[in-house]
Amino acid sequence: MTKIIDGKVISAAVKQRVADGVKELNAKGITVGLAVIIVGDDPASKVYVANKKKACEALGIISEEYALPESTTEEELLSLIKELNSKKSINGILCQLPLPKHLDEKIIINSILPEKDVDAFHPSNVGKIMIGDYDFVPCTPAGVMEMLKYENIDVEGKTCVVIGRSNIVGKPMGMLLLHKNGTVTICHSRTKNLKEICLTADILVAAVGRANFVTADMVKEGAVVIDVGMNRENGKLCGDVDYENVKDKASAITPVPGGVGPMTIAMLMQNTLTAAKKQNNCKE
Ligand code: NAP
């Protein structure tokens, strides 16, 4: 029987853990605060920001939303980040991407204090992930690792194939699997023999951004299949994996929706709690 890995159940467990952690800090007189900056009117970004705010409220995390107009200058945005960097009640700062074209994402991300960079996009945090000594991990790969842990899927010695090499998902995903002693291959649009490589995978992670990209003939019998993709097809949310045809071949699989998606916000909440603990010298 294929195990359907339920992101709703696992994210609820993570959120409960975070809510308990927040309560413990509150009992010591410490609050936990997340600032979310959004520039412009991108509808998808607005939905993500609203969801993050809702999650914070449910877990006792104070959320501050800074909705700035599209016309915001780099100087104005940097000045806000500088203010939030030194604001004691704010433990985490997140700048919703993508930013309008006239703003340089690199400059903006680099201006967030690494210890408040709960998205783990700052080069300092990226470097820490590389050497395996990190506090924050980008939320989506962190969510995948949490799912594997929850389901007792051991990575050690497994052949892991990640399709996608973005800085947000593919690359950190590969590093986290490597840190757990998986043997990792990261594939991308120039990869030759993608199907053959995927067929070697005990754990296959798809982060491509193309609906039904991973077909059953690319999946080894009994593989664990993690679908990070979030695509819209005919108005319907679907992943990168041809779920209906792959699910009978896999030993475990994440659905879309209800798989990796709900984990991302839960791990953001976890990173915010970690930031608050670190900044207040509390033990993990
Ligand atoms: P991205 O930056 O567009 O990266 C896509 C990756 O897929 C690239 O590395 C690209 O290779 C590779 N790729 C494209 N076509 C390919 C092909 N034909 N064969 C092999 N590799 C191919 O996307 P992303 O930000 O990593 O996101 C990936 C997907 O995950 C999207 O659907 C996104 O919406 C979803 N996502 C979900 C969550 C969540 O919370 N569940 C969070 C983040 C992202 P090149 O580098 O060579 O171009």
C-alpha cells in the first residue's frame, strides 16, 4: 500500500510544537515577533502574506505587516529593514519575493540581519547550510525534511535525486539530504538522461514548476516521491508529479494540494521561534 504523506497532519504537529514553544517564551516574559514586508500589488504575494499573518496569529506570534506601494525606492525599503533589524520585539524579517523590478533582491536580502533572516536567503545563512552548521533552513526544503522524519523515512545511504536547482528549493534540498548521508544528484534543465537518473532514486524530489513533469516511467518501484511543485492547470492546483499514475508505483508520495505546501508556512513559524530563542539566549 502506498503511504500518502499528509502535509496537513504533519504541519499541524509542527505548528503545535511552535505554539508550545511560544507559550514557554511568553511565560518568561519574552514575545515572538515576525515582520513581513510586501512591496506592490502582486495578488499571489498578497495571499501568501495573509496566510503567514494568519498562521502567526494562531500560534501566538506577533506579526507586523508592512505593505509598501509599488513605487517604493530601494533607499526607503533599506531604511525600513534597518529599523526592523534593530527593533527588539521583531525576531524575524521576511521580504516577500518577487520584488518589483526596480528593486535589487540581492541588495535587499543582504540587508536583513542574518539572525533575523527566517527565510534563510542571506548569503551567510546559505553558507552555513553548505557547511552543515545552521539555525535556519529555507522553509520548503526544511518542510520536506520534516515530512521524511515524521514518516521515519531514513535518508542515510539512499540514492536521492532532486529535480531543480533553485536557490530556494533545489540546492538547499540537495544539501539537507546530503547532511543526512543521502547520495545526492541534483538535476536541471541541461541534465542529460534525466529519466535514467530519476529511475535510480530511492527518494525523488521534484521542484521543477511543470505540471505532470514526473511520469510513472521515471519512477523506480517503491521509491519515495516528494512533489514540491505548485502549478495551476485549468484553474486547479497541481504538482510536478503525475500523481494518479505514479502513486501506485511509489512506496510513499506527497499529494498536491495537501503535501509540501502546508509545510512551508509551518517551517517559517518554526524558524521565527528559533530566531526568538537565539536572540534571547534560550536553549533549543
Ligand atoms: P525555479 O526557480 O523556476 O526552478 C526550477 C528548476 O527546474 C530549475 O533549476 C530548472 O533548471 C529546472 N527545470 C526546468 N525545466 C526542467 C527540465 N525540463 N528538466 C529538468 N529540470 C528542469 O522554481 P522553484 O522556485 O525552485 O520552484 C519549483 C516549483 O516548486 C514551482 O512549482 C514552485 O511553485 C514550487 N514551490 C513550492 C513551494 C511550496 O511551498 N510547496 C515553495 C517554493 C516553490 P535550470 O536551473 O537549468 O533552469
